[in-house]
Amino acid sequence: MAALATGGATSSDGATSFQRKVPANSRLATIAGTRPSVRHGQLLLSSGLPSLDCVLGGGLAVGTLLLIGEDKYNIYSSLLFKYFLAEGIVCGHNLFVASAKEDPADILKELPAPILDDVHKKQLDEEESAVISKQDSRESMKIAWRYQNLPKMEVSPAVSARFGHYYDLSKTLSPELLQSRKWHRFFLPEELSLQSEIKTCNMTCGYTRLLQSIQRIICQEGFDGSYPQKKQKNILRIGIQSLGSVLWGDDICCTDNPEYIHSLTTFLYVLRGLLRMSLSACIITVPSHLIQNKAIMERVTNLSDTVVGLESFIGSERETNPLYKDYHGLIHVHQIPQLNSLICDVSGTKDLAFRLKRKLFSIERLHLPPDLSDTVSRSSKQDLAESTKLLSSGCGAMATGKKHLDF
């Protein structure tokens, strides 16, 4: 659903300048909570987390699928899931929430509250300023040359932000605002109890019913464009929780050779076709750490547009390692879509970490402290060496086949 360039203009002094124009009969650029991308002209919407939008190149493109690999205890991936839905509520978008574990109504009740007033935003700034200033004061001591020329990521609320909102995790969305928005639910236990089981050769019954529900809403509400929406055009945000788990009737997490080996991939193939021809965007969380057959996960990645994985430090050695004391986990950007472009739109960084503060979840660049003390343990020094090697992979890419950089 891109707003592409349609021509150019010539100025009075003879210089030719080109600018992007939107057709007169198109109203895509006027949809609330969206903006066209300056890179490929695709219509973008916010994921609900401005720092994640920055990593993904400005936001999530309409008609695409964002796949999130869940962390081990499904703590931080559920936050990204709720950010995406909360952003849709604030922007007035329609929601479709599907789950096999939690009632969608209970999920919406736990959405974080938006920070809409400057007073609340200022208080949050003051609470986080101490941590940020402390981090900035140590910049000159942290492998300094590696980060000098890299742009800083946005980690705290900014007044100039025009796209996306910030949310307070200590508060929940007001019921009045939630009731004023239109949303649809899909709770698998209820759906299976209402109708008889549907047998298909390529998908489980739960996946088949979910696709039918999504297709019905897209067609009946006019998001596919075949039946023009009566009011101003709107966006459908689709959120599917823990797809691929045993609760959906799938067994890819139970064995190396599952019975329904092509069930999830078939579902994603059909879903992407529905997204491509509609004003909608989808976010799916998948327990990737439980999928034993890695070939299935590779197929799932190839059938998704944007793939992000979360690695939590909970229960691992890094949780108590002083090198990672400022962070709660790592975020891996595995894939970014190539939309209306001949070049690959790749994330600019590979060294990304996240932290969960009292009111704010943020994605930042991973800064490791220098080894300046003789009291550092041998294991900490080994982790520092391995992490430094990982962070320098971006620079080492220019010297392919060499172990050291030549100066």
C-alpha cells in the first residue's frame, strides 16, 4: 500500500527537482498513526516502541508481518506485543487479537497507558535522567573508537517525536479509551467449542479457523479495498500470541519430526497473502527456543517480513555477570523486508540490548565496560573478549578473510 512517486517538477530557474506525489484519489497518507517512508514510499505505522521503530528503519510497513522470537519465560516478548496493540488503541486503529492461552479481553486490560501530557513526560524524564547521564559520562571509557561515529539511539521520551507514542508500564490503559475503539477477538478454546472440528491436510484446525476469521474481518470491514470503507480509511492491527505452541494443536515444539511439519509454514504463507492486499499489519510471537527442528524455524523466518529475536538474561550466567549489569537481555534483528527497493534494507547495528526500567522498556546499543582492573574474574574477562569480538564483527566485515584490522 505504498504512496509512490508520480512525477517531477521544474523550478523557475531551470533546475529540475523531483518530489514524491500522492494521487488525488488516494487517502493513504491521511490515515491516523501512519506516515510514508522516505526510503521506499511504503506506508509505515509505529510498533509502539520508538526505539524499535528506529531499528526497523522507521516503523512497520503496512501489509507486512513482524515475527518476534519469544524469550525463555515470555516476559519481554509479551511487552512488545502489548506495545503494538496499545499503539493501535491510541491511534484509533482496529484490532484483531488472537490467543490460545489468554482471553483477548484480559490482554487488552493489561495494555500500558500512553504518556500524552508533557507533565507526565517530564516526570519520567527526570526519573530516567540519572541513569542516562551516568551512562553518557562513561562513554569515553567504553571501547571508545568503536562508538564514536555511530548515531545515538532514542531511548527516552522526546518532545519532538511526531510518530509513535511512549507508554508508562506502571499504569494500564483507561477502560473508557478501550471501549471507544473497535476490536475483534479470537480465543481458540471458545472457537473450538462453538463449531465442529475442521480437518485439513496441511493445517491444524486452530490455524484454519484463525485464517477464516482474519479473512472474514478483512473483507467485511473493507480493509481489502473491495468494499470501500464507509468512513475514513483505517488500519487493522493483527496480534497473534504464541503461535506454534502446543496450545494451537501444533507439535513442532514437541518432537524433531512433527506430524504437522508444514502446518505453521502454510499458515504464514496464506496470511502474508491476506496482508499484502489489505490495509493491515500483523505481529506474531513464536516460542522459537522450543522448536527443536531448526529447519522449520528457517522456513518460518523466510516466510516472515521482519524477524526479531529476544534473548533474556534470566536464568543464565549473564544475569550475574557484572559486564551486563545494566541490561536485561539482547535483541537480535534477523531480517528486515526489502520493499519497493533493489537494495537490502539491513539494520545498521548488530550490538543491541534491552532493559526494563520501572516505567519504560527501551532498546539501546550494548556498551561493555573496559577491563581496567586486575580483580576482574577470569570468566568475566573471557566474556568480555567474546563480546568484544562479536561487537567488532561489523568493522571486520570490511576485511574479509583477515583476523585483524589493518591500520
